[in-house]
Amino acid sequence: MDRSAKGGGSRTDTGVWVAGVDVGGTGVRIALARLGPDGRPRPAARTDLAVATRTGPGGVDAGALLDVLLPALDALLAGGGDRRGPGGVRALALGATGMVALGRDLAARLPGPLAARSGACRLVLASDAVCAYAGALGAGPGVVVAAGTGLVALGTGPAGGWRRADGWGHLLGDCGGGAWIGRAALDAALRWHDGRDGGSAALLARAAGRYGPPEGWPAVFQGPDRAALLAGLAPEVAAAAAADPVAAAVLDRAADEIAGTAAAVAAGAAARRIALTGRLFELPGLRDAVAARLTRRLPDVLLPAPDGDPLLGALRLAAAAARGNLPWPEQPPLLRVLACT
């Protein structure tokens, strides 16, 4: 729930609905909310779908996403007769992984079907990092680190505009993210298998338990869900770290990478607040390790608890679009607002 809706004031709803969609590397989350008299979204219904984001030559596969998204959106909208059309879902915001570098197909193909099915008169298309920012920090200046399958830091400060670091995908970057951790673990596993230096028997055993014998791994990681498969090994690395120094070293390097990415954006944006968000920070000790490194790098840093998750951020973006007052920098492809006819 949106913390800004807690405490004081009326809980009366305005009758205006907004919708938010969060498309991550391993799932799609959709929520509906009513706007309160203060214009803030009050979540009312949601659905979570465990489905890996598919990519192709044009980037994230918009057709595959629509095949999953539209039926789920229809089901949520069917929950109330006032959720469609004028006065119903006034705005819909969708944040997606890969929107910046791989989002051309999304930007071209999503608006029409989403507007037609929801009845929204305004659509917001955003990077998942923008949704993470809006969910964690609201409209104030600062930096958010969104850590899941991938890794990106995004911030804005007194000068305006977005500052971004990493988020380059699992082949080129996302250093310290879930797929990066999984790839480092597989490297250590194969080193042990081959008898090379730097190997880990513990990580070989855990990886083999998940993916089968090493000889089959090249085929396992040929599909479009490669990043999600790699990230799936991250919890195994955390579980092995207590007894295996190689696994512990992988997590230490991940913490170094995450802190360095966050510090780079904080310096560029002249921002002191840094929020750490995403499922990767559920790994034991990782949040504390990153926070300790940031405190050493930036003695005046503030590390507030996030208000909420990227789905809340999508609802906040939709609410702002419905009000016609977007407090975040509109800077395509990171963030764009479209009026629907």
C-alpha cells in the first residue's frame, strides 16, 4: 500500500481508477487503484504473473507481453463496472525492463492495445528503473538502485533530468545483479570442474542440481530466458556463502559493484538519498554490505527505507498522469506520456 495514503485525512475515493503495470525479467505485476481526494493512488486489486520477459531481434517482444498482459488486465477490470471508459481507468502506466535499450517494439506496439482495453486517456511508458524510483522515493530528489535479474541506478537532483548508470543488460553490464551473480558462480563451478584455479566444488554441486551436468549447460543457456536462468542461481550462491569462500567472494564483488554504480549516479545528480530496491536485496547480508560500502564512499549519504516497490511506482506515475501533473522528468525513452484519442 502507498504509505503516503496512511494516517490523517479522509479515505474517500474519487471514483477515478488508474492502472499500473510492472514488467520485470521474471514476472509481470498489474494493479488497479482509486485516486483519493488528495490525488494519490489507493491500491485496490492486483495480480502477479510468473513469466519470463522474452526478447528478440527488436528487443523486448511486445507481442508476447501483450498475450500475457491483456487477459490479466481484462480480469482485473472485470472486477468492477466503473473501471472502464471515461471516469474509470483514466491513466495507465507501464514500466518495463529493457525499455531504454530494448524497448523500441514496446513503444511502437503497446499504446494502441493498452488504450483500447483499459479505456485510459493517458498512457505512461517508462523504464522499470523509473517505476522503481517513483515507488521508492516519490517525487523528491535522490537515487534508486533497482537490483533484480539486472542492475541499474537512476537518479535526479537539483539540476533536473535523469542520471543513469549501468542497466546495460546481462551481456554487457548489470554488474552485481542477479544474472551477474549467477554467471560468476557458473564460472567458479566450471573452474572446479576443469581443475583450474578459483573454482568452487560447492557452487558446482548447486549449479548441477539446478541445471544438470555441466556438459549440457551451453545448451541450457541458449534460450531468450538466459538472464532469468542465470539470476535463478543467485539464491544458491547466497546459501553457499556461509561455508564457501568463493561464493562469499562473489557476493562481496557484487556489493562492490552495486555500491560503485550507486555512488556514480549520486555524484552526477548531486543527490544524498539512495534507496536500495529489488528482490536481489532479499539475499542475506547483501543490503547491509552495500549500505556499508556506500557509507564509506559517501559519508553524508542517507539510506531511507523505500516507500514501496516498482508497482507502486507505476501507480504513482499513472496517478500523476491522470492529474496532468507529472513531477518527474519526462525524458524518452526513460519516461514518456502519451495522450490517447
